[in-house]
Amino acid sequence: MCSIVLPMINSQYLIVLISVLIVFSYLFDLFARKTKFPSVILLMLTGVICRAAADYWGYEIKYLNQIIPFMGTVGLVLIVLEGALELEVNREKLTLIYKSFLSAFMLLLLTTAGLTTIFMNYMDMGWEASVLNAIPLSVISSSVAIPSATALGKNDQDFVTYESTFSDIIGIMFFNYCLEQFTSHQPLVSISSLGFLVLKIIGIIIFSGLLVWVLFQLMGRLNHKVKFFLIISILMIFYAVGKYYHLPLLVTIFIFGVFLGNSKTLFPKFILLNRHFLRAGNSLNEFHLITAESTFLVRTFFFLLFGFSITFGNYYDVEDFMNGGIIVGAILLIRAVYMLLIERNHSKALIFFSPRGLITILLFWQLQSVPEFQFQSKAINEKVLLVVILGSMLVMMIGTIGFSVKEEKKAEKINTDEIE
């Protein structure tokens, strides 16, 4: 790796560059809402352009391979927290929550099984490598799906929010479980390992309940004007420690966000009357705003840096495009069959709502750092990964636009018939 070659660069130029990139990201979001074109693609494309300009002028970023996973991990925590804050939990939503959880869980398993079969039979990969490469490609990206769902109806939009958030959490837990089993040379499925996993999850849920209580008390008692980043920092610490010890503490962040966003519904009245809980509940809007702003900023620079890491000098291998196309086709086919058989009450646009993004990239980066095994494969590399990410986003965009137009025309026809 070369060092960062920025001799004599003026700090004002750097400030202007970063600020301009943030403005572009904001404009990309506005453009995405109007056109349904995923803003993430524009961010990555901007990163690619910046890389071309940097190569031309001789600038090179040091430790890019370390910066991207760091930004992605911070972004993951913030995305899960923001998604949990936006989830509305009440009796009317229970059926939708159950169906979206079932969809996330079943599609993760089915897609992993399907891709594992393809990798083993058609790409000459071993069992362990096939599973560990298939799981990241089976996780729906909430960082892409949730912003893109604004074009859908309210019920479908809620389904996408629940499903993609659950997919992130379940996918990471499933990946870490499989990785731990393989690296310790244990069978993937056994009574002892599954029993230990269940006990671990139960323990995390109990711990999460205690942490929620402590953080609510802390939010209510703090009089300092800076307190929200303190709460976020505490959550980051717990997640980092949990990741080191292979504990699914992402569940803790999700539970905290859900309880904070639905405190009036989920907490009993005698707890809500506590003045510290009242103060914490009154701070919800401010906390949500801080989380949303931070998520936007981290997400912006993660995808910009990911685009910056891409070079197209050796992107001429037809096999990489074929492998990427096969994976996207398999993902779409499995989701289409499931949605048409199980979730028939939703819009047909949801068939195409299966984008890959931040979680897929993060898990692949984690996979490449495993010292015990050589899980990397010529069949699945960063070029194939890019094809899958861009392909799944474009499929989502085309499906959303196509079915949104059809449903709008259908609604207009129904309204016209009613008037007549």
C-alpha cells in the first residue's frame, strides 16, 4: 500500500471537497426520491470518479482497507438503530411484523441454500466456502431498501422496513454462527451448538432489557446539553465488545431502538410515570434526528470510499459478469417464488425489492480477514460482488418504476369508474 500522497494540500481545499461531497449526497437523495434511482449507485459512481481523478493527480489514500470496514461498522450500528427507531410496534402491526420476520428469515435460508448449491455444483467451491460466501449475498440491505421504499404504499413500505432490518440482524448472526462453527471445526447443525446459540440469544435479550433500563435512566437524568452522542457511543462500545467475543449484541441496539421509539406502547404505565422516563421519551425526536443525520453522513462516506476502492482496469473478464448475473438471477427467482406463494397481498414491486449493499460488503471484508481458512475464491471476488450489488439495485429500480406506474394507472381507472 502506498502512503497518502497529499503533499502541500491546503486544508481549505479538503474542507471544500468534503463539504461538496456531502451536498452531492443530499442532492442524490432528492434525485432518488423523484426518479426512484438508488442514490447509493450515484455515491459509488462519484467515488469511482474521485478515484480516477486521484490516480491522475497522483493522490492515494493509505489504509483504505481499514477505513472502509470501520465506516461500515459504524454505519451498520447507526442504520440498525435508526431503523429500529422508525419501527411502529402495536397490536395492529403484529401480523405485519410476524410476516416480515418470517420473510426475512425464510428468504435468508432459502437464498443461502440456493446459492450454496450453485457455488458447489457450478463454481467448484467447497461446502464451507460456499456457505460463507452465500450468506452475505443473501442479506437484504436496509441502507438501500428503506430509502427506496418511499415509492411504495404505506403497508408495503412498512413491510420493507421491517423485513430489511430483520434481514440485517439475522444475516449477521447467521454468518457469525457459521463462521464460528467452521473455524472451530464443529458441525454446522448440532443439538449442543444450536442449544448454546439459543441460550446466548436469551441471555442477550435479558441483558438488552437491563441495558435499555439503564440507558433510559441515563437519558432522563443527564442535564448536559451533549448527551445523545454519549448514548450512541455506549452502544458502539457494547457492539464492538460483543463482536470481539462473538456475541450478537446488534440485537441489543435493535431492542433499545424499538423500545425508545415505542416507549408509550411497550412500557407499563407505572414505569412511564417515572420522571426520568418521561424526560427520555420527550427527547425521542431530538435523538432520532441526531441518529438520522449521523447515519446519512457515515453512509455517504462509506459508499463513496467503496466506490473509490474500485478500479476498472481489469473488469473485462466475461466470467465475472456471468457469475454476478447468475447470482442476481437466483436471488430474484427465489424471492419471486416466495412472494408469489406466501406474500400475495403485497404489491408485485416487492418481488424486486432485494438489494444488496452495506452488510454484504462488510461480511465479505470480514470473510477475507479469516486466517484459519482460505475462503476467497476466483469465482466470487470483488468484481462479482460489485456486479451483484449494482445488478440487484437496478432490478429493484426497474421493478419499482414498472409496477408503480401500473398500480397508479389501475388506481386512476378505478377512480374514473367510480366517478362515472
